[in-house]
Amino acid sequence: MRRLIVGLVICACCALAARGQEKGEVLNLIQAVQGDTPLIEDLRTLTDEIGGRPTGSAANMRSVEWALERFRAAGVSARKEAFDMPALWLERSASSTVRGAVEFRARVAAMPFSIGTPVAGAEAPFIDAGRGTTEDFERLGEEAKGALVLIETDLLQDVPGLFKEYADAAEIERRAFAAEVMGVVYMGSRSRSVLYRHNASLSHFNRHLMLVMERDAATRAMRLLRAEQVLTLRARVDINSSGPYESFNVIGEIRGSLQPEEFVVVGAHLDSWGIGTGALDNGANVALVIDLARQMSRLGIKPKRTIRFALFNGEEQGMHGSLGYTLLHADELDRHVMASSYDIGSGRITGYFTNGRSELFEVLDAALQPGENVGPFEHSTEPIVGTDNFDFMLQGVANLVANQESANYGPNHHARTDTFEQVDLEQLRKNAAVAAAITYAFANVDVDWVRHDREAITELVGSTSLGEQLKMFNYYESWASGTRGRTD
Ligand SMILES: [Zn+2]
């Protein structure tokens, strides 16, 4: 079975290399990453033995040391690179009780950058805010003031559902804060009452209590409220928070043989939320990136350009590690040929987002031709906000995000269930072959594109969905004011 897959992937990539030596090298690499490598064992140790690793936690620092050791054991030079995190936020514990004519406990997760409560807890009217629409808040009027508002959600099925959840949340929270609520309680969108955690829209600027409540309890509370019962919610939320601190990316590097001053970045983020063990998001792709470096080193492959294998931190809390990378390496960005990100679990890679650049299609098409068991591949110029390509894009550096089938990514996203056994190990190895072909191609081909200046990036913001996405994720101001992205 494996031999068959290798053969098909090799066929898929034959068109890559015009020159004999390169062709042999990339075929060896593609075969190697599909072999019996330590990739799976790396994923197991990262997820089971280190576990959930939110930036700022002790587990996260262990993961940094782990990643350094993994690169070095593979003979790949590696270093820690410091960057600034704007604020520390870690949940110590969170619990709640719904109170009224009946009383029951409801498991909750604090949303990142939620405020905590006093040790004795906080209690407030628990009210039905429907879907959190403008009409809902008009209906509530003064009643919303000082209350904990319960927001109804759809059951999450897939990645598009996840994007809708994010988009809706920004609007719901804007209305709720304008109504002067004490806090927002989302009905958990995951089946089987699985808890999860992702950012409140204002990230570290948030000053409200923000909770996700297990779906069973939240739907029960909602039914009670709609049956005219009066409820309060008592919540106890203990948060470890403080101001700015230093965190670290881990950068493995294989130096280029002909143009070492030019760079290709292949990246995944090391951090996760601590509620699961960060396997799909993003341990699987961390293991993929490390194994790619390991196999290149083992085979003695010397790419023309320098390849940086970047394990970013601080991604979940606002892509701060990759931002830090672009600041630390500002003088080299003109010579960054491409920066790629892998961050959608272990579903099949279906193509790449080129983030506005159709000129990258030629290299992608040459490197990846579909075979019976691989592809078809379809690439898109659509700009993507939400992972570590972001600051490269705003700096005008050519960048890629691997597009992947949703598979089981959506329902397990940032959830308790994001653990080792969710990862499709066979597909992960096939994805590694695709990533190998692409990384090798960009490290060796002649390129005719250059870094975009601010005018060109502004054109991208204005002519695509990028502007709307920047607003949705609350990054528009930092782009517009020049605090994030290229200024010249
Ligand atoms: Zn991620």
C-alpha cells in the first residue's frame, strides 16, 4: 500500500525538476517523508507527553525545548528566537451554576482574554439574547445591562461553519458590549457537549466575562428562559493574567548552497489552546515540518536557497510569533522568496492559497501534478487571514497557505477532543510529500516575482476580501495605522 502511494506521488511530481540531480533529490525526499520516519512518534510525544501548550504556559516552554532537541537530533541547526507577547492569559479553572426554580451545574470554558471573577464568584441575571442580532438587543433594551447574555448557536459541522462562527462573534460582541452586558455566554456549538476555546473578538483588549457553555446545559437554560423561567448564572472563573512578556519561536535552518542569502520559510505553529492536546491544530503539521527538515538533512540535500523550518508560537493569541519573525528579520524580507503555512489539521491538501499572487501558480503546477491517488490540486489567489502567513502577506512577501479538506478539523477545533487519535496518520504522510515537493521547488526554482510595496498591498486589501477579513478579525486599524504590515 505504501509503495503504491509513493509511486503515485513520485509520478505526481515528475514535472518538477528539469535537471537530473534535482529530480533525483526531490524524488528521494518525497519517498523519504512517506517512509517509516519518527514523524508519528514526534506527534505522540508533543501531544501526549507535553500536551496542550498555550503560549505563556510551562508546557509551551517545554515544547520549545522539545522542538530544539528534535531539530538538533536530526542534525539540523536550530535556534530560539524571542518575540514580544502583548499580555499573558491562562485559564486556571472555570465553573458555573444555572440558578432558578431548578438549579444545575453547567461546564464552561473561559474564552481567551475573558476577565476572571472574584474568588467567591459572580452572579447576574442570565437572559435569552437569541442569536445576538440587532433586533435581539433592541428587544432586551435595558434588561441587557449588567446581565450575562446567552447566545444561541448552530451546531458546528465544518470549516466554513467555523469561519461563520468567528464572523458572527465579532458582530454579536460589538452589540453586547454596546448594551453594557456583564458578559457573553455562548451556547457551545459542538456536539456531545464538548468544550472548546477560541478568542473573543477584542483579544487582549477585552474587559468582559466571556464564556462558552456546554451545549446540553445551554440548550436547557435556553428552553427554561423561553418557558418564562427567571434564571441567574453564578460563575467562578480564575484567570492567570499579566502584562507583556517574552516568548520564543523555534527556527530550524538548512543553509542554501548557491543563494544562501535568499530564504524560503515552511511554517507551522507550536502553540495550542490547553483544552485538548493540540494535535490537529497544529501538532500534526509541526511534526510534518520537523520531519521534512530531518529527511532533507539525512539525505544531504543542499537547496540553492536557505530553508527555514519555522515553528511559530503565539499564533492562537493573534499570530504574534510570525509577526515577531517579520520584525526580527525585517532586513531580510526583500530576500524572502516565499513563506508557507500549514495549519488545517490532517485533511488532504487540495491546493494552495497564494494570497493574491497568481504568479505562484506556475511553480505550484510544475511541482504538483495530479496522479490517481494524489490531487487533483486547485489553487486560489484568495487572501487568507487566520494563520502565520498573515504578517508575511502584510509585509508583501509571497506567501502560501495549504488548503486542506475539512475532514474532522472543524468539530475538534480548539476543543477538548483535539487529541492524537484524531489525526489521519496516513494522510499526514501524503501531505508531507506534497509539502516536500513544494518546499523543494521554491528553494530551487528561478523566480520572477518581488516583494510587494505598501501600494501593492493596499491594492490587495481593497480589491479582495482581505479588507473585510481584517475588519472581522480586528486587524484593520493596525494595518491602516502602520503598526502592522509594510509602511513603505
Ligand atoms: Zn492553528
